[in-house]
Amino acid sequence: MSRPRLIRPVTSPFDASLRVPGSKSITNRALLVAGLAEGTSTLTGVLDADDTRAMAAAIESFGATVDADWDAGVATIVGIGSAAIAGPLTLQANQSGTTGRFLLAIAATGTGAITVDGDEQLRGRPIGDLADALVSLGARVETPSATQSLPAVVHADGLSGGEVSLPGNISSQFASALLMAAPRMAEGLSIRLTGELVSTPYLDMTVAVMRAFGAEVQEVSGQGFVVAPGTYVACDYAIEPDASTASYFLAAAAITGSTIRLEGLSSASLQGDMEFAEVLAQMGSTIRHHGDSIELTGPSRLIGVDADMRDFSDTVPTLAAVAAFASTPTTIRGVGFIRHKESDRIAGTVAELQRLGIDATETDDGMVIVPGPLQPTVVQTYDDHRMAMAFSVLGLRNPGTRIADPDCVAKTFPKFYRALDELHPDLAPLVVVIDGPAGAGKSTVAKAIAERLGLLVLDTGAMYRAVAHSAIARDIDLGDWDAVGDLTKDLRIELDGSRVLIDGADATQVIRTAEVSKAVSIVAANPRVRDVLKNQQRSWMAAQDGGVAEGRDMGTVVFPRATLKIFMTAAIEERAKRRAAESLDFDYDAAVADLRRRDEVDSTRAVDPLAEAHDAVVIDSTNQSVEEIVDLVVSLLGDLVRP
Ligand code: DC
């Protein structure tokens, strides 16, 4: 599993245009139907993701040929036409729910024993109602006892079709599966959907793709569909960008007061998830449709909504992330069935909002979200791409949001994080710098802030100390700038969190003696030493992709474009007392005298003297606890990312 990924907050509103990758749902329907069609089809806008590659591999397994340029989103497919799909054969769906369900129905129209399988997560998802429907049509479907899940072995000898009924309130994927298999049945199929129907836009999408490939489908209003027997006919088909994926970028603009234009998505979209934009409009966003694109501008203040999301349920985690920043509560209803998606998206979304400090509660068919202050945390993602993407969006406005197992987005959008980063006008990583005199509390506060934000600390004083210690150990004259400069170049100083290593040896303790403290000011005034260490400090920050750096010239010289600059001070008596805790050989009066001397040397030296950056926030730590200061810093960062 990949390391948690820190999301960079947006520090000023962006204005961006983007074409998100093709719709997963349409890609998988078009791939399947093209694979069953007579002739050669060319699909454009094909989504490159784990789920669509699973479908492409599966149609190849049953005899279609696929020539795909995944980067360009183009696939040329020669379908099997009226040829039979003959077992013994195994069709592998991996993690893809649509692939598993659609292929099960298609397998039932074949001959012989055809196994449909998936990975462990997909094996845990239900297929019972679909299997029952296929059995009622004359197929024999073996599933592991009791669970009615994959792997399933279908024994069939073609299906004659006729009539079938299916509960409409479980998963529209079952009905879509029967619809797409229906033309291959000798008499076609009349599908009756009983009970309340979920996700009808997905059925409309299925019918639209089938019709594009020549199928005859009639809708019987409120009841179901009648599909005529026949063979799909190959065609050239352009797949729309994915509306569920679009939701993350619309949400990103909505919560940061930014503007986003999404190309290729219009009000004529086949995808129900476009409804999500309307909910963001109710929350205060402004939406404009321009022919072939949609544009959204976020408001300065979001208001909560009461939304029945049954027809666009894939965007529930996205709306939850937006709701966290609204000024009033949000209720999400009508989506009890999303407990059976890649993860239980009701329980998971609520748990992660709570982890972030939000008052969220589950209901039977949704959740209630009461917005409030958020805190930095590592968000769990349950191997669910939509959880990872939705909470990444939340991280754009909550500094210190980290996403566990970030690579799970590959299921539908492997380049998601790159697209998210491209929204920022300024690609600078999150850099917090803390300067100030010795004993002002920099290192304690730096560690606490780093902990809260999921960053590492760069203690630059330790680097100067390491040079001073090494010079003393080698009897080098501290006043010989060239000699000490040469030494600095040759030293390998490593800061691995709590320890300091010099050329691989642990020097954490030895650089803290009074002797080193006395010598370090001389070393730190050496321009050659500063030059070498400054470069090392910048490389460290670039390699870590952000961090908390503490020292004397972090804000003024080394990181002049830091996200947030803090200058810490404290009364000298307090600073001397704090030194007691760090020093191995402590004497109060000597400590005060030493601090006065070092303040003088550090702030009057010719190169990079200790000074406040003009844009630094000054914090006096004399009478403040570490927690109070960390809270202040986190809220300062929060102010930077508010619209
Ligand atoms: O933070 P500290 O006391 O460990 O720092 C040791 C010395 O290093 C301090 O006297 C000043 C110097 N220093 C510096 O000149 N520039 C920095 N960025 C950090 C420390």
C-alpha cells in the first residue's frame, strides 16, 4: 500500500479549464456492446482505468479483438457479431462491478460452462437478484453456497428470453446487464422492474449506448423495457467525459471560491451525475452552460442542502466533502444502497468526517452533516477510489489532510492527483518556516505543527551545530573560513526526524554541548558554510515535497516564498529556563549571558542575520502553551485557504 499523500491546500482561488477522462460507465457499456457487435467499431474518449481495462480484457476473452491506445483514449474493436460465446471459458472482472455483472448476463447467452470471477472485494458484492433473473430465464448459475456472489459458473445453451422481472431498488447494474444481453436472446426480452427504482439515469445511459449500436429498445413507462432480438451493429462512438469524476473538480471550485470549466460536459449529458452541479448551485455556486462545457464558480459562503441523491449516488462522498465547509447543515437521502459499493460509503464517509472533527451521523438512507472546524488528519479510504478523491478535495481547504492508500484512485482515474495539482495557480508545496532566537520555542512548536500537518521537520540549527562539532573534533581553526567551508562541503549531515547523523554516525547528543553552542555562532557567520547548508536545506525541502523548517533565516533567505512564516520570540529569562531542558551542562546565569551573546552575534553578523521576514507572523511564546500556538498556526493556514 502506498504512503499517505498530503494534499496541498489551495491558497488563492483558481480559474482553470479541464477535460476529465471519459465516463467509466459509458466506456464499459460501449466496450461490451462493441465487442458483441458485427463489424469494427472505433471508440473515442475511452477511459484508461483498472475497471475499463478489465472490461477490454474480458471482451477479448470471449473472442472480440481490441486494439487500444489507452493514452489517447481510442479503441478499435472487432466484435463477435452473431457468433456464440462458448465455454469452457473464464471471464475475469477484477475489481470492476459493471464488468462482473454485465458479463454474468452475457455469459448466460453463451454455451457451455462460463466462469465469471473478480477480486476479493468484488466477490464480496451481491449478485443474487441478477443470478435469480438468469435462472428464471433458463440458465444454470452456480455461486458459492449461501453468498450468491462471484465466482459464478454459468451453464447455458443460449437463452430464448421472453419475460423477466427484477427488483428495481438494488443495483441498476443488474437491469443494465439484462438489457445489454437481451438482443442475444432468441425472442428478445421484456424486463419488468418491480418496486422502487434506483439510478434510472444509468438505465437511460445503457439504452442510449445500445441504440447507438443498432439495438431496438422500447421503454414501457414506469414499468421497464422491451428489447427486440438482433445483432448489435458496429459504429464510431464518442464517450463523454466522466460526470462522477467531474464532481471532484466542481466541488474543488465550490469550496475554494474558484472557477472551473469542464469541457465535453453539457446539459445534454447521458450521465445522471451531472445533477450534482445543480446541488452545488443550490448551495450558492454559479453555473454557466456554454454549448459543450459547464462552468462553475464557488460562492464566498456555501449553504447546506437537503438532497435526495438516489439518481447520482456516486457523488455522495463528494457532496459530503463540500458540506463540511457550508455554513448550515446538510442532509443526504435516498442512498441506502451505497452501503454495497466498493465500500460502505455511508459508514465510511461519516467515519472520516468525524475523524476530521465534523459532527456527522448516519441515517438509514444517508447522513446528516453539521459543519464545524476541521482538523488535520490521515483520512482512511477503504480501497475505494471515490473516498480517496472526495476527501482529497476536502484537503484543498483543510491544511494537513492526508489520504491513506492514495493509489486506489487508479480504479477510475490514475492521474487524479496530477489533475488536482494542476488546479493550483502556485504549485509550491506546503512550507511552514519558523525563525527566532534560541530558546524561543521553535523546535517544540515545529515538531508539534509537523505532527499535526503530517510533515517532517528540518532543524537547520542542528546542521550548523554539526559543522561546529566536526570542526572542533578535527582541530580546525573556527576562524579559518576556507577550512571550515571545505569541511562543510565534505560532511554528510542527515536529519532523520529525531536523530542527527554526521557521516552516518549518531551525533544527536554531542552537538548540544556548551562548547558547540559557543562555537556555532562563529561557524554560522561563515558565508561559505551558509551557502553550502542553504543549498542542502532547499534540496531537503524539495525532496520531502514540503515541511516545517526552523532556524534563523528560513523566511528571509532560504524559503522566501514559504506558505506561512512564523517568527517566534520569548522573554530572555524564559528562554534561558528552556535551555536547561536541552543542555547537558546547565548554569542559569551562564545561559542568559550565552543567549545575549548569541542574539547579538546572530542578529548583527554580515550574512543572513537573524531577522523577521516582513511577511512573518510574530508569536511571543512566553505565556502560551504549545497547543495554543499550534492551534493558532493551523488556523492561520486555514485562513490562507478560505475563499
Ligand atoms: O537553533 P540552534 O540553537 O540549534 O542553532 C544553532 C546556531 O546556528 C544558532 O546560534 C544560530 C545558527 N543558525 C543560523 O545561523 N541559521 C539557521 N538557519 C539556524 C541556526
